[in-house]
Amino acid sequence: MSANIEELERRRAAARLGGGEKRVAAQHAKGKLTARERLEILLDEGSFEELDMYVEHNATDFGMDQQRVPGDGVVTGSGTINGRLVYVFSQDFTVFGGSLSERHAQKICKVMDMAMKVGAPVIGLNDSGGARIQEGVASLAGYAEVFQRNVLASGVIPQVSLIMGPCAGGAVYSPAMTDFIFMVKDSSYMFVTGPEVVKTVTNEVVTQEELGGAVTHTTKTGVADLAFENDIEALLAAREFVSYLPENNRSGVPELPTGDPWDRIEDSLDTLIPASANQPYDMHELVRKVLDEGQFFEIQPNHGGNILCGFGRVEGRTVGVVANQPMVLAGVLDINASRKAARFVRFCDAFSIPIVTFVDVPGFLPGTAQELGGIIKHGSQAAVRLCRGDRAQDHRDHPQGLWRRLRRHGLQALARRPQLRLADRRNRRDGCQGRGRDHLPLRARRSRQDRREDQGIRRPLRQPVRRREHGLHRRGDLSALDPAAYCAGVAEAAQQAAREPVEEA
């Protein structure tokens, strides 16, 4: 028994050491943390429960049978972030460059399956050079299994990817399928093929940063959402970000206690928006003053800056914010802004996150670059996402239309304060279990005329419209109309009007 325990301790120590002291030291020399050090910062202290710690690869060719490291280059398991359950995997670059093997992929697929089964978010710390070439097709098949899990988990549980090192090939496709991507400046890269391959094939000379660095993907391509200075900042930001996300698509948004009173009066909102439409203002300031305690976690702040997307809280509950930014291109919608908003709204719709929309937009950006780039397609996708979202959405047109819209719906109490109660909260108060209008109780869907009649007011809301001579009073009558006769009647009326003398003023 003692021999078995000693062997177990030896393997445990080998798994915790990863690729060895020299490779760990090289990792630290680059300003990067190891896989286990990253999990210690990301998760609550003492909450990590590791799975498959002693798994080793099953390859025997190319001398791989002499190189076996427990864990096979990835640390997987579960833990908590601020007391909430999450599943994680952290690739270890010190073991075969974090390359993905068959067993490596099986470990990742296992935690993703468990996350979908219990309904908890998945966070992946990616630091991989791609498929392990020694295993050939087996490693590529492993990527196919991971991709399949990404697709199955999409819209079911939140998926967050942190790019902590150079990722190439298949190692970037899986993060691209997840909901959000965080990167680290000067140490993390994402590209399908590296600079050397690009130079060989196309004779282009490009650096890693220009090809797929954090700044490139957060400003130009929009592949990543946020870029941070180092590993610690990225991991701490991920901890904060997860607090806004629901556990799954059925759990509802998280609710945290807040000291921001519901009836807070923000007098500065009266003067924030200028009277002239040609004068810009910072939408960040308006959004932060509306949300609880001024907290706004913005997504893709450096890409498509003419629209703002991010998460905040109203009365302690998570909301998604979509707002035009007059400070950038006067807030017009272009290709980047349309794609950015469409993707964000899609995520909020999938996880029942209410959306607060601040509208101040002159329209779409004209120009040949936008037309040839497909603004029609991308702009329509943004419109489709906003219109098809069957979750609770709270649209706020400002400045003048904001209060009129509230009063028109009979929400004068809400119009007197800038912090606005969400539509789905009103629905729950009225007994609504869903979040769409079709699920509202009957009394919430009654017309204004019905409510006036209940109060003893029998007169109609407006004067009846005079019936036209051609008898088209209802849309159903259009089917009985002869187009030729109608056109002839219109032409005759026009000729008669032309023959009548015009009275001089």
C-alpha cells in the first residue's frame, strides 16, 4: 500500500511541475504565468477541484512513448468565482507547447459536457500551438470533438475564452466559436497561420503582433473583445465579467445587492444632452449615470466605437446596454458597429438578458466602402437581431422621445426618475412568467380604450375618420377591388381637378 501511495504522490508532483523547472522559468521570463497559477488567480481560493490529473497521451511514434507527462498539457476541473460554479480548462504551454492531443481533447470535452449537464459557464485559458503533429489525424479529430461541444453549448451556457499565449491553427477556431474573447498584449496571438508560413506562401513579411496580436484583434478585426496588459489583469477582469453572466439559458440573470436607491435623482441628466443636434456628447457618461453605482462593463470598446455594447445592473439585476456614441462618427451605423451590435444582442437574447437601448443615430454611414463591404447585409442582421429578440427589451429614445414614450405607456412614475425599471420586472410583478408580450396577463394587454371605459369614459379617443367615396374602409375590401376600375377612377378625378379653376390667394 505504501508503494502505491508513493507512486501516486510522485505522479501528482510530476503533474504539478508540468514541463519541468526550466520551461516554467522560461514561461515566467516572458512575463507569463503557468496554467495552475492562472487558475489560482481566476478561481476562489481553495475551490478548484481538478479532474483527470494523471491522464497521459497514448502516442508511441516518434519517440513519444519516452515523453509522458501526467495531465498531458491541460489542467481541467471546476471551481467557483464569487461563490458561483464554473468549469475551466487551462492549457499548459510548458508541456509540448500546449499542443492538443487525443487525450488532451478528451479532457476538455469532458468538462464541457459536465458544464452543459449541470448548467454552468465554461472558461477556457488558451495557450496552445495547435494540434500535436506527432499524433496526426487523431489530434485533428480531437479538435472536431471540441468544436462540436462549442456548437452544442452555444446559447445554452456562457463560454468565455482567455487567450494567454500564441495560438495558431485549430487553437483559434474553438475560441472564435465562444461568446467572448479576452487577450493579453504582447504575449497572446491568434492567427490561422503564423508569419513564417505567410512569408513562405505569399512572400509577405509581417510580425506576430501585426498579424494577430491583441491590439490588432481588438481594434481592426473585432475577433477579440478586450485586451489587457498582463495575465493578472485579464484574469481579474474575467472574474468581474462572469458576475454579470447567467449560469445558463434557464437560470435568469444574477441579482446582486446594491446600495444605489431605486429613486435616485440624477440632476445632471437634464443638462448632459445638448440642445443642438450638431453638438456631440459622451454616451459613456449618460450610461454610467443610469446604471447602478456607475458600473458599466463595456465590450469591444476599441472596435466599432460609434456604438457601445456592454453589461451593467439596474436594481441589482444584469442588463445589456446598446447605445449610439455621438462622439464617434456622430453615432452613425457602419459595418463594424452593425456586426458588433448584432452579436451582442444575439447573446443577450439567448440568455434572457434584458436590453436597454439608448438611441441617438442619424442613420447608416454612406460611401462606396460601406456599400461594397456589405452594409446592407450587416445592417439588416443588426435589425433582425433587435427585432427578433423575444426577451424583455427596454428601448429608450432620447432626449425628447424618452419621457414621451414612458408617459404614452402610462409609466409616469418611471418617467420622473432616470433609473428605469425593466420591462420583465414589471411583467413578473403582474404575474407574467415569461418575458415576451404574448405571455403578459390579459389585464396587461388591454387597450387604452378598454381602460377608459372601465373608468366611465365612454367617448372615443379620437374623432372617427371620414369614409372615402370609393368605399375602402377596411383592408379586407382590397381583395374585391378591380385594379383597372380603380385606376380609371383615379385618372378621372385627376382630370376633373385639373379643369377646376384655381382660386387666387
